[in-house]
Amino acid sequence: MTSLQSLLRDPHTRRRTVVIAIALVLTALVPLADTVLPAGWSYALLAAGAALVMVALLMRARPGASGSRGSRARPDGGARPGAGLLLYLSPVILLNLVYPLVSPAMAAVSVGGVQLTLVVLASSITVPWLAQAACLPAYRAIGDLMAERDMAVITRRFCATWPAMFVQALPLVVVFAVPLWLATQWSFTALATYAGLCALHLLFVQSLILANVGSRRGLWAVAWAAYAAALFAFPTLWWLPPLLGALTQIVPMGRGLAAVSLTRLGARDFSTDLVRGLLLGAVLWADKFVLFLVTDGDFQVVIVFLAMLPAVVAYNYYFVNLAPKVDRAVTALHRTISEEPLTVLAARSGRLSRTVDRAILSTGAVGMVLTLVISLLLEGLQPVNVLLAVSVGVASWAFMILTLLSYELDYIGEKVLPQVLGGIHLALCVGAFLLIGATQTSTGAVLAYGALVVADLALVAVAWVLYKRHWAQPEYTLFWRHATSW
């Protein structure tokens, strides 16, 4: 109750909370609109409500709005936030444009008795979760160099550890391939193709780490443009897109490649990072993988991916536009502890807490409004699937918020709690789809995602209380706690 009261005391966070609540209620009303409201009025009123919420959101995002004051040079080299976000979203934009065009050519090809389309789909829903775990050890390897931002030094360190890191992460492919084989009974050829695709995408996503660390949005977009171009030109050469995409990142490493070696990362730390990444990534990505397993890939792919798109966009919006502000606020607090009198500390500490609150709630508002927009769009185009779209959209929004809260707990040093939350979510996800989604119908998927909405909103409430408890005094949790433990 205390965390809720502190949240509502700040007018900026209060407005963001109201936007989320209104958008959530309107989204829930979309499937009921035709029965609750008079004919012809339902869509118009819901669209008007969405427009009002969008206006409120845009007013909060305008230049000079609170949260943007005092910001230093942008980490992407001065690019406008909107342009940086568009570049960062290049995989979402390009792949959603290309995949519908190449799907017929893929469907005409069979790999070991399985349509290539299904093999590619299985890989596509595995890789984001796999990448979450496989890339985490890289940040440990270069973590002590991040503050200086010397990309030449970072590149040499990354190149020295990358080959061994890639090989050490390959067993993760088996972790995903075994349940896929047990659920689908695919042939060895089909399963080997799936494993090969996952391994090549593992190479690709690890190659993107330097572009991400250096905020090189243009280089990031070039990689995905090459990937999409290869997919469009040669849709049945399944190995080409990730290889070509990785090549666009390897060439700019230049002299750093001279440091390539087989420097092995410590097995204990590496394994810890893999497990941590799997549990953190499970919150946002596990449901799609489990859904594929229980339906043998026979589900409303377009509807599910469209419905989860708002959560993906909002997730990227956080890391491109809002996370840098949080990092700058943490740096300012650190500087205050080192250089300023204690009388200044309380104000800086409170400012950091409000910055993090606003970042999470702004992301939640963006995601929920976009979920409402997508729901309205599908109500007009695919009314028979709107209930599925709403349940998947709201569930994905809850997954995204729970992921951000878990990241903030992890960021402040609470490593176990996020893993516990991820483990609980994974268990709930498996249970929901095994008990409800195994009917292999849209109704089963709606019930499964509906159950996850209820369960994960409860998890979000728990995570929020834990987050507020640990971020109430960030100066202690981030710095002094570690100093006193020495």
C-alpha cells in the first residue's frame, strides 16, 4: 500500500498510471463492444477513446516534458530519439514486411518431411529466448570496460572471448531441441536443420553485441537489412540470412579481430549467466515456444505476432529512449555520494527513484496504448480473432512489465528475486498451455493466455512491491550496501 501511495503522490507517474488504466479498460472492452454498445457506435467510441489516450501520451512525450531536462548528449551520437528507435526496431519492421512475401516459397520446400516454414517458425520463436541467455556472458566479459566506452578496447576483449563463448553456449540449442523433438517427433533431418538455424542465429545475435554496446544504431540496422535482403532473395537458403547478417558486424571489427583466441570464460560464472538469462528471458519469450510445442506449430501465427508487437515495440522504446536517462541518474547519484554534501543526497536519491518509476510507467503506457490500437485494428479486419488478439496483447504487456521490473531488481543487485519470478512465470506458462492450450483451438489459446493475464498481473503486483522496496533508497542499495559488506 505504501508503494502505491508513493506512486500516486507524484503527478507525472499518476498521469502515466491513469493512461495505462484507461487503455487497459478500453482494450478489454474491444471484444465486447458490438454486444454492449449500439450498432455503429462501438468502434467509433473505442477509436475516440484510443485517440484521447494517444493525445495524452504524446503530450507527455513532447520535448521539454518532465524527465527530459538536463539530459546530456545522446548515446547514439546525437541522433533524434525517434530515428534511433526506428533503427533499433529495424528487425521488427523488416522481418514483418519480408516474411509474408517469402512464406509461400518456404512452404513449398520440405526438410525431412517438415515444411521449411515450420522449421523457420520454430527457430524464430526460440532465438529471442536463446539469445537472452547466450549474450549475457559477453556483458560479464566486457563489463569492466563499459564505463570508459573505449570501443577499440572493448572490441579486442570481445573478440578474444567470442569464439569460446559461442562454443560454450551451443549446448543451449540442445536444451531447446530436446523438448521440440519430444513434442513434435520431427525427423532427424528436420531437427538438425532447426538446430543449425538456432546455432547460426546464435552467432548472429552475439555478433550484434558490439553494435548494441556502442549504440551504433545504423550498423545494427545494416545487419538486419542484410538479413532481410538475403531472406527475400533466397528464401529457401535458410543458412544465408544469419551468416550474411553476422558478416556485416564482423567486418567492422577490423583490427580487433587480431585478438581472436580461445580464451575460455569461467565455467561457473558462464553457467550462472546462462541460467540467469534463461529465467529472465522466459518471462517475455517462453509462451510462444510452449505454444508451438502444444500445437505442433498449428496456431494463429499472424494474430499472435501482431498482438505481441506492441509489447516488443514498448520494450525497445524503453532501452533506446528511457534506459539512458536511468543510467545518467545513477551516475549523478554516484557523483553526489563521492563529491556532494549529504544534504544534497536525499534529493538526488528521490530524483533517481522517480526517474525509474517514470521510465517503467511510460513504457507501460506506450505498450498498453499500442495494444489498444492493434486490438481495434483487428476488430475491424479480423473480428473472429479479436478475443485471441486482446488476450495475447494484454498478456504480452504484462510479460513486458514483469521483465522490466525484473531487470531493475537485477540492476540494483537482487540477482535471485528476478530468477524466482522468471521461474514462477515459466511454470505458470507451461501449466496454462498443457492444461488449456492442448485443445489446439483458438479457444484453448484464448483461455491459456487469459489465465496468464490473471497470473502475471499478480506477479507484476508482487514485482512492483519488491522493486519499490529495493529502489526506495537507491543510494544504499546501489552503493553503500556493497561498501558496508566489505
